[in-house]
Amino acid sequence: MATIKEIATKAKVSPATVSRVLNYDKSLSVNDTTRKRIFEIAEELHYNKKNSKTRKAKLKTIAITLWCNQYQEIKDLYYYSIRSGIEDQAKRLGYQTHIYYEQDSLDDLDKNVGVIVIGKAQYSKERLNEIERIQKPTVFIDADTLAEGQCCVVSDFHSSVQEVINHFLNHGQKDIGMLAGDLADIYDKNNLIDFRFKDYKRYMTKLNLFDLDNVYVGKFTPDSGYEAIKNAISQRKKIPKGLVVANDAMAIGALKALRENKIRVPEDVSVISFNDTTAAEFANPSLSSVHVDTHEMGRAGMKVLADLLNDGLKVCYKVVLKTQLIFRESSIN
């Protein structure tokens, strides 16, 4: 694990600035470029990336598409880390990469030899049609597209959601809620796009413990997590003893809302989130989180694409990476 001092030294800022940036402190006067550099350095040190020799080969280009812009990307390090893994493995294999953010035109997408799509549910149908239209070898990461005839790399979130709920139950916390994610302004709270929510609802219903009033919704960002929990508290709603949060970014916002309202974590409310990004380690309190090796997801996605490009692979397949629940201060363990 990288220390705040190590990150600060490399970023040429103070340790206090690093701590506040990693906790998404909006009151800190620092520009987006500095924020982005701190997050990038934190992730680089977190994964202890080693310089490796690139194979000598023609530098063919791989397209990486994202559903967000470059500043949204660092608000949830999950996607940044996947991209970093893709780029790391592409370099090892002798490819260069071209990134397409949501605002970028896809007119020259067909100049790339292959495409890696990060996510899927967050894209518009039109955007996905543009990607499909070029008919280049394509791999999806963080989306199960096997049934649609596309190779993909995913993490085993299904069993991890159940593991989190069981952890709460084992500590006598039967009142279990969820802060789920949805990008839409208008959504059906009972049928959210968040696949973690679907697993949560399925398992809680099976246990006869599902209560829609215990479900809160944000947009996968710290601000939205903060607002969702703040609003729930202001409406005099009792926050469940166990809170499952769809990602670390929203969980950090939720922790802030709980702290401001004198709700103790984990004594009053235990919080467990997903992704275990660098920010989870430096949250206040540090976040228990389901570790997803996002960097390795990116590397695996590039390996699958290399199979398609170099071996002419005709059979579609899915790679599933195991997750691990990491316990820290935000939950009773």
C-alpha cells in the first residue's frame, strides 16, 4: 500500500492536500489537473507498476472507449484503473492505445485494429451501434456480453454481494440497506440498472428482508452519495444498521453525511462498498470494500483482444475474476 507521504512527494504537494483530494473534499482549492495527477499517482503506486520492456513490433493501435469524460473518470477510480491495466498490457504486447471519451467522435474508430469497451449499460444505444458498425474485434470489460456473442471480462460480483450481506447478518445486523447507483435523473427505484442492486434485491427477498425504503440512489459520485444519505436523514429516515454501497466514491460521500449528522461508523451504521480503489484506504474512516482487481481486469481484457487479433479466435468466451472482501474501519468485523 502506498502512503500519503509517498503520493505527496511524487505529486509535489503536501500530504494534507493528498488526503483531502482522496477524500473528495470539495472545499479544497485545487485545480482539476492537480486532482487528476494525485489520483493517477496514487493508483500507480497502489499497483506498484514496474517498468517493463515493450516487445518490438509494429505499433498497431487499440481503441479504448469510455462512457464518461476524463474528469468524471477520476471521480470513480474503478474505470481509470481498468484503463490503466489495458494500457499496461497493450504496451507489453507492442500495441499503442487511443482513448475515446464520451464527447469524442468515433469517426476514425475503424482505423484501430480492435476495440475494448469499458462498461456497457452506461452507453447510449446510438453509441453502441457506432462501435458495432465498424465490425472490428471487440472485447467488453465490466459487462457480461457472452450471450450477445461478444467476449468479455467481468468480476464475480454475484457471490460478493451475498458475502457482504452474510457478513452483516453474522454480526446481528438484519436491517440492511443499499446505496445503489443509477445515471438517470428519473429512475424506477424497484428496477435500477445497477447489477449489484439486482443481486442485493434478489438475496434480500429470498431472506424475506427486502425493504424498498432502505434503498437509496446516487450517480456513482461522492456528491451524489452524500446527497442521497443527507436527504434520507433530513426526512427523518432511520439509516439501516448495515449499508451496502455500490462503489467507494459514493461511500465516501455517505460517510461524510453520516459524520455530519453525528451517526457513528461502524457503531451505529456499518458501511461496506465495492471496488476497493485507492480512495477506500484513505477514507475517514477507512472503507471496508469488495476488492476488484480492476487493473488485472484491464490486462485480461487486452489479453482476450490479443487472442482475437493474433490467433483468429472464433469461439466467444468470458473471463471471470474473483473478488475479495477487505475489512477496514467502516464495518464491525
